[in-house]
Amino acid sequence: MPELPDVEVFRNYLDSTSLNQSIQSVQLKSLKILKEISSQELEKELPGRKILGSHRHGKHLFLRMDDARWLMLHFGMTGFLKYFERMEEDPKHDRMLINFENGFHLAYVCQRLLGEVNLVEDKDKLIQEREMGRDALEMDYNTFKKIIQEKRGSIKSALMNQKYISGIGNIYSDEILFQAGVHPKKEAKQLGEAKIKKIYQEMRTVLTKAIEYHVDPAQFPDSYMLPHRDTDLRCPRCHNSFQQIKITGRTAYVCPHCQE
């Protein structure tokens, strides 16, 4: 699933391709991505508008339209954006197509149809109504510490709970805990302040680096888990094999030697 770094890369991509362009038309190719709005409303309201800016909150991307409304995009398990000119470049599983007056197109691609598109008046109100937690990169340390100290269950589950911390999923929670030297099954409440601070610091570092490296595992330093998840499955520090374990139904990677 696209996590915070992926969506930030999407945001930067959109800003570099699609801002301040007049929308000529919109085509909805699947109604399954619409939860609270009709295809007729989107196809009527967006033409003639421009995207003036963007905002990311966790795994959600909000596009600010020139009428002060926000086009919200959630990417489900497999979503992404594609900007192109020739229709033969239109990617497979394109679920919404925004056609600009300059002849280019922006495709919202979502193969498994688990994403969402919506048009909202107030993004902050939507964030509150849906109980989205604070964005992981905008959260201060004291807020993070309070969440961890009060959360029942494993530290991995705490990092992934979108009602408390928005943006972290399975892959980056594993990387954060590997860099912090903390076992993902460790009870959040049992962590001392030094470990909590270490996890917070690594959360910020890992997410920032992932954005910097355009979420490409091949660009990460060899000391990270990510380059080894789909290759040798060996810890870059101790060279023992990573273990795969289940935590609340999710597969986690862990080095039993380097993580407590």
C-alpha cells in the first residue's frame, strides 16, 4: 500500500506537472472509487477549474481547486498518478482521467479498486470526521511520546494505527523499528523514554530519506532493511536471516539478533 513517502512523491510529481492548468473534462471509469460523491457531480464540477496547490495528510492527497474545494485522493493498495500526452500512454487500470486544455492528461490509477476519490469543501473537517491521526512528519516528539506511552499492544501496531499516527504502513514501520533496534512485538507501554525518542528520530529520518530516494529500495543505503527485503533477506549488520512473523494479521520482517 502506498505509505506517506509514496504519497509525498505523488504530490511532488503532481505539483511539477499539473498545477495551474485548466481542466477540460473528467472521465470516471469506475464507480467503485467513489464513496461519498457521484460521477455526475465530479464530471460536472471539475471542468473549467484549476489545481492551485496540494496538501498531503498521511496516506491521503488533497488537491486545492480554484474554487476553494479539495479533490481528495486515496491510493488504496496499488494506486499512483500518471501524467501523459498521447492516449496510447494511458496506463492500464486507469479509474479516473483528468483531461487538461493543453492536451495532457492526469490518470488516477488504482488496480485493485481499494482507493477513493472525493470532492470536499473542508479538508480539515474531513480529517477530523474520519479520525485521521496527526501526520507522522508533522508530529512533535511530546505528542508521539504520549501516544506510545498510552497505547496498548505492540509498538508496530501503534506506529501503524492511522487514528493516532497517519502515514506509516507495514513496510516503513518495519524499517523504522529495524533502524531503532526495537522488536516489532515489543509492548509499546514497556518502552522507556530513550527508546521512544530513538523510534521518533528514526521515524522522521526513514520517512524523509524514503521521499529523498523516491521510494526506490535500490537507492537506500545498504544498512537499511529495504534493499534486502526482496533480495537476500539477510540483515546488513549481522548477516543473519530476517525472520517473518505475524503481528495482528500483518507480516513483519525482523532481525532477531539486532532487534531486542
